Amino acid sequence: MGFIEGAKLTVLHYGLWGRDPIAVRVNDSSSIISLRRLEASVIFVETV
């Protein structure tokens, strides 16, 4: 599993303890991905 360059990610929810995991929506679709903070830390984002 991975993300394609240029995909739009929207943060939906942070976990309660240590804000882990993070739920993100991909490209305004019904796809919701849950990532640990360590995994999310290697994704480069540009705010729009």
C-alpha cells in the first residue's frame, strides 16, 4: 500500500493516547487509511 504523488490527504481523526493512530481520507473518496505517527512522519505534504 502506498500513496501516489499528488494525492490529496485530509486528516480526519487523531487517536486519544499520544494522538496515535491518525485517520486520513485519500482524494476525497470513501477510502480512509489509518497510520501510526511514525509511518506518517515520512510522508511529505504541501498545504493548500
